[in-house]
Amino acid sequence: MNRKHLFFFVLLTGFLAGMTSFLVDSELSDDFEIDGELTGFKTNNESALPDVAKVDGRYRANLTDNANNVTLHFNENQGWLDAKLLTFPFEFIARNIGIGTQENSQTAPAHQGNEYIFSGVQVHALDLSQPNSSHVVVGHRGGTGFTIEGKNTLNGSSSVNDAGANIVPDGKADIRIVGETDNTITVYWQLPDQQQDNWTLYNDTGQLPGTAPTYSDSVYVGLITYAFELNGVPFVGTCDGIEVTSNISVSLDEEQYHDLNFELKQNYPNPFNPTTTIRFTLENASSVVLEVFDLKGQIVAVLENKTLTSGSHEYVFDAGFLSSGTYYYSLKVDGKQSVKKMLLVK
């Protein structure tokens, strides 16, 4: 399937009523197919990077000047950001995002060893006046070229690292940020143009360096292109498109139900690779459905679907056929449901 034309917003409002999902149109996703002004984003500090548009079916941020280091987004008074307002949990994917030359956005500028030039994704606190954010960007980082950089900024203090030199030889990557149900984020990347997604956790953990901000239920998530000083300028930031999955309604605490006659336990181990054990107990003999879902609400495994006796039950789930990421497992017993989250790390 052509990834450039797979852009969607999935609204899963019926998880507790049998995982009914609805595919609806939304401005949250964008394939940048129609050339012209960038629309459907909240833009902050447009003057910091005024030349941003959709060109030749791609997002293009033309960075020609970085006097006083104005392009890096810090808060509402510093830097530029084109963002979507998202509510946890969510998934934000930027396809083929990175750096290019002004002549050809798909040709990365050479690495000279002294430039800090990037394009990528930033998660920013809902209050844009506060310098609290997380970002993952692709480009050259001084002596480390063709890399992916991660950063947390908490109350203006930043912690930064990168994933290693020459891991993105074309200066581009697919970036995936998963907003978890506890309002934290997990970061993944892969080389672009994969026939099937094969995500890698950022620095093997999916966590960015330092202390992450404590995010509220909603955040801004969007695209940034920036430089540090003038080395490597001019260049362009580019992206083939974004895919956003948000508003996944999942019960993690059974508050909807009273007097449950079963208990679903947290899988162990968690995180896991590639097998984990799921346990539950039944007070009475009951009709049981045990299923595993991905973040889009698609069933990836049915572990049980029959009447079971009372007592303890356990199932070993082998996720060897799945890519790293967050998954949900659901236990439905006589019309009532409990859902828990698990993390596959390969």
C-alpha cells in the first residue's frame, strides 16, 4: 500500500460496546497533496519561519535565515510550530520527515560537521506560554550527522541526546509518537518507504532524555524545522504527510461497571518480547472473549472465545508476528468488559 496516501483519523467510541470503530473524515491528517498555504494547523510564531507551504505534494519549510536563533520553538514568544490539538491517548506519525536542499527536498544537505539543522515533531504543553515540550527531529547534530535527536524541555531546562550517527542515511525518517493513557509519550522511528511498518523504539526505550513535562489531557503536536546559528543554512524541512489517530475511548479501570464477577490482571512480563502471560479469574462459569487490539482498534489476536469454568485462567500471548508498540487486551465476560494496556518491545 502506498503510505503517502494512507492518511486517516480513527474515532473509536464503541470500545466498550464490542470495539465498533468508525472511520470519519478529519482535518487532523494531511497528505499535503494540494499545493498552497498550509491549512488546518495552529501556527505559532509564523514570523520565525514565514516560508512554509505545501509544494509538489509535500510539506516544505524553507529556512533561509536564523538570526538570533529564532526558529527553534521554545514557547509562544520563541520559535515556530505548526500543530494539531490532540487528546491522550493518541498516535501521531510523520512520514518521510527530515532535511533537504533548496534545489531538491529529497536530497539531504551534506554533513560538514558543524551544523545543527533539523525537521521533526514536537509535543508541547497546552499552555504555549510555558517552555514545556518534547521533540524528536531528524537531521545533522554538529559532529553527529544523519541522526535523530530527542529532547525534553521542562520549565525551560532541556536534556538532549541522539540515536547515533548515520542511522538515517538520506536525512529522513518516519517518526511515530504514541500518547499513552497516562499522558506520557513513547517515541518510535523507522527508515521511510517501508512496505510494512517496522518501528524501532527511540534509543531502545522509546523515552526521550531527562525529565519529561507532566502533560495535561490535551497537548499540541506538530511539525518544526529549525537551525542552531547559521551553519547549514539555507535548507528545507520536508514531510510527505501526517497520520493521526486520536480519541480512543478505552476503559482501564472498570468504573463503568459495578459488582464485576471477574478480574483481569496485568500481563507479565510487561514490557515483553515476544511472549507474555495474561491471567484472569472468574467467579462463575461464564462466556468469555479474550482479544488483543492495536492502537487503531483492529483485532490482532483472539486468544479465547468460549464458556470457561470458574477459577483462574491464563494464556500465553506470542506477539512475534507484531511490530514493537502499544497494544490493548480485552476481556469480555457475559457482556461486561475490562481492558488493559501492554507494551511490546523488540
